[in-house]
Amino acid sequence: MAVQQTQALPPQYVEDLQKDYGTQLTGLTATGLDTGAFAPKIAPQDQYQQDAYTLAGQGIGAYQPYITQAEAYTGPGTQAAFMSPYQQDVIDTTMQEYDTQAGKGLSGIGLLAAKSGNLGGGREGVMRSEYQNKSDLNRALLYAGLQQQGFGQAQKAAQTAYLNQMGMAGVYPEMQRADVSALGQMGATQQAQAQAQLGADQEAARLKAYEPYERLGYQGQGIASIASGMPGQYQSQVTPDPTPLQTALGTGAVMSGIYGNLRGQGASNFQGLFS
């Protein structure tokens, strides 16, 4: 008994579409997809960030010269460098004036002795001796006082210089940290912008690379719906990455927070120095 077989074939145009689709699918998937164009990339450090790094390195131990100079203003004999160059002139002039006035006092004793009829007598000699002894003592005290005054002024000047150097040892690093913070924040902003541009370029490259697959997917779904007689819906398989703006904002917020904290610490230390 002969077997009769009945085969329901799709319309010729559907067969043509399916054949064309198969050819395209084979050609498209014959080689692997080159993902290098949209592989994740990290924007390099901005020049401002590099300058901040360099400046931060230079600031390590930058206080040492001030500490060394401050040490030179301590210890015995260091006040000699701060003595007034006119100190000896002041002392000499003062002592000359004292001797002049003391001589007038001796002349006065002679006049009194002459008026009382004791000129050249023993009483006049005693008065002159007592006057001279007291005058010499006062002269020595005056001379010592002038020297002590000059020494005290020099000592205060040395102490002031010491405190100034120690102050600079603290202020100078703080100023450098403020510069590092400012450079870092500017660099972080620029780096975030560069990262956003990289992200946009990568996303564009990714969409371009997957466009043939997306197009072929739409075509295949359409052919299937035509063959089945039912309208079909195609869902894209390309999931968008975070937008470049979202990435930039996130990166910029993190970097600005780091550099902002550094700057805030420097500002608080500044307030401590000058409060």
C-alpha cells in the first residue's frame, strides 16, 4: 500500500526570508565580538592632581629648616647676635655725661670748704673721699644697668626670633596642605570630566558594536511572527550602562570629599595657630 505524505510548506517569501536570515546569522557570529573599543577605562590623573602629589611630597620635612634656625637662637651666647650695634656708643656717652656731672659735684665741695674756711683741710678731704666713693659706686651701678638693659633687649629679640621660626615651622606645612587640597579638588573635577567623556565614548562604541546583533534580532523576531501568523515583540538585549554624567558626579563627589576633608583639617589648624 502506497504511503501518501502531506507536507505544509511556508510561503516562498517566508522561506527566502529565513534563508537570508540564516546566512546573516552565520556570517555575523562566525567571528568573536571585539570588545576592546568599549572595555572599561580609567581616566588618568589630571595635571593638577599630579602637581598636588608632587607638592605634598615636597612638603614632607619642609619644616626642618625652620626648626634648625630656631635652635640657633637658643643656648648661651646666642643673644650676642641681637645686641644693638649702638649699645657701646650709648654706654660711653652716658658715662661721659655722668663723669661730667660728678666733677661738678667735687667742685661744689671745694666751694663749700672755701666758704667755711676749711679749704684744703681734713674735713674737705673726708667729704671728697665720701663723695668719690659714692660716685664710683653709682657709676658702676649705672654701667652695669646699661649693660644689663642691652642684654635683656637682645635676649627678648632672640626669643622673638625663636618663636617666629617655630611658628613658620607650623604654618608653612599648613599652607602647603591648603595648596595640595585646592589642586586636588580642581584635578578631581577635571578627571571626572575626562572619565565622563571616556564613558560616553565607550557607550557609543558598545552600541555601535551591538547594532548588527540588535538589527538581526529584530529581523529574526519579525520572521518568526510572520511565519506563525502572530505579531511578536522584541526585547533589546543591550542594557544601558550608568550614564557618563552619573559616573562623573559619583567620582567627582568622592574625590572632592577627600580633598575637602584635607583642606578642612588644614583650616582648623590655621585657626589654632592664630587664635
